[in-house]
Amino acid sequence: MAETLLALQKVTKRFDEVTALAPTSLEVAEGSFVAIVGPSGCGKSTLFNVIAGLLEPDEGEVRLGDRVVNGATGHVGYMLQKDLLVPWRTVEDNITMVARLTRRVRREDREEARRIATQYGLGDYLRHYPSALSGGMRQRVAFMRTLVTHQDLLLLDEPFGALDAQTRLEMQQWLLQVWRESGRTVLFITHDVDESLFLSDRVLVMSPRPGRVVADIANPLDRPRTMETLLDARFVELKGRIMHLLHGGAP
Ligand code: ADP
Ligand code: MG
């Protein structure tokens, strides 16, 4: 049984009169891939901001390993919903961005950026600028920037939302490969039910007003996931169940 990496205990967040996040408790096992689905405005990004410490919860506790990290930053790799690359910096310089912002970029940082870019299909583009890359490649660079933070827990907020269906499927398979090889723990927000099932070990379904987790669904689909996964009877059954919940159905 894997250790619990992240634990939320009755975490609440309000903005003035609006409860963006109703008391939320959940645990995430080390090394797992957990997807979060929910309609727009249900508090998904708020949940991530609280976990990352960018927002302080009004109530409750966020634990990472044995530390309480309420309102503290620097303990997760976070790929924001609109994670833009710096257009006047090369791919290599974009990957080493966090080091540049927090300390000096060292030779090891550059070597690491080159190594992972090469390992994951961007080795020929290290000197290119973001404008020369496709949408999928840009998201890979943004993800690599998150990876080199060396955090165990990665928060990915709708990273493939703007990509076309074909590119999205390629990126999903790419992400699963990196996840498997890097041993990280991933929390992944999406509003795409297919994507949540294709990627995850577990799907948390959120409902709007006030945002809360209404279902925690184990995903038994075999890995590695392929095109066949999308046709598996269990995939179709789980998709139906999640769609029902998203449209306000009883669990
Ligand atoms: P999601 O990511 O699921 O689309 P958000 O977490 O961004 O939803 O937002 C949840 C709710 O909280 C929405 O009603 C949104 O308008 C509100 N909200 C989010 N951030 C702020 C903020 N900084 N100030 C005020 N209201 C906010
Ligand atoms: Mg959001």
C-alpha cells in the first residue's frame, strides 16, 4: 500500500460571500494519478491554489507528508491553467525558468533541461523560441518546467484544454510515459471525462456551488492505456456514471 502524500482535512475557501470550496477532505497516495473533473467555476483551480499555498484556506488543513503546509509555497510543481512560455526565451531557458526566478541558473540546470528535453522528444528544439513550436510542443515545455522543480507532487490545471483531439491524445500518452518514468504524483484537472478516465487511477468528481467533491471513483482500466482503452466496456460504463454526476444526478 502506497503512503499518503497529500491529505486535505475539511478545507474550505470563501471569496467574500461566495463559498468557492465547501469543506473538502481527500487523500492522495504517493505515485498515483488522480483526475479531478467538474464544470467551469466549481472551484477546481481554487482547490489547486489552496494546495499550492497561493491561497490560505479559511478552514481546515493541507498536509504534505507529515508537514502542514497551509498558506506555504514551494512544495509542489504547479502548471497553471494559462501557463504561458516566455516568448523571448528559448526552450532551454523556459525549462530553467524557475531556477532563474529563484536563484541562479547553474550548469546542472542546463544539463538537466537538455537531458529531459532530449528524453521526451524536444532535443532538437532547445534553441528554438516558443513561436516556432506547435501547441502540443509548447505544453510539453511548460510541463518540463514543472518537472525540473523536483517536487513529488505535480498539479496540472487543464494542461491540454486548448489542444485539438489528435494532439491531445498524443499528449496524454506522452504524459503517462513521463509520469511512469518519473515516479511523481499527479493531480490533474480537466473538464473532459474521457481524458480523466484515460489518464487516472482515480477520478474525483466536483459539483458547483458550493464546490465540493461529490464522488471518488476508482479507475480499474488496465495500463498502458491505448486507443483500445476508449472502447473498453468499463470505460463506457464509468463515463456514463461520471456524466450523470456532472449533470446533477445522485451518486
Ligand atoms: P474552476 O477552476 O473550477 O473553473 P475556480 O476555482 O476558478 O473554478 O472558481 C470557483 C469560484 O470562485 C468561481 O465562482 C469564481 O468566480 C470564484 N473565484 C475564484 N477566484 C476568485 C478570486 N480570486 N476572487 C473572487 N472570486 C474568485
Ligand atoms: Mg479553473
